[in-house]
Amino acid sequence: MKSKILLTALLSVSLFACAQETPKVKHKTKNTASKPTTKTIKFANAADPICHMKTEPDMKDTTVYKNKTYGFCSSYCKDEFKKNPEKYVQK
């Protein structure tokens, strides 16, 4: 009989402990309005010179040729451009 009462008491305590609300934590928030997360670049080309895909300001595949930055949709297009840039540069 004492074991049933002890078991019931332990179960009650454990259920009560689990039912309590977890503490609320305040997280620091970053002010994204003041600092953009990605760097935007003005490209010399409006479209990828290899596949003619439109360039976006946040493209990762870029190269500099004659002090101008060119954007590419992929590393393949960037590598093709580097093989013969004069062929693709708009005059």
C-alpha cells in the first residue's frame, strides 16, 4: 500500500514538473535595416555573356576584367568568359 502511495506521489511530482511552462528567453535581434546581409554589386553586364541569363545584384560568380566587374549565373559561365574575355565584352 505504501509503495502505491509513493509511486502515485512520484508520478504526480514528475507530471507537475513537465507541465510547467518553459522559461521565456529574450533573444537579441539584429537590425537588418542598417546593414544588408549581402553585398550588392553593379555589374558591367546586364546579362551573363555566355548563356544570356539576366544578372542579379547578389550573384556570387564574378570576375573583374579591365577594371569592370562581370557577373555570371554559374562558375562554368565565369570560366568560359575567362578563356577569351574579349570575345564576350561589349564594346
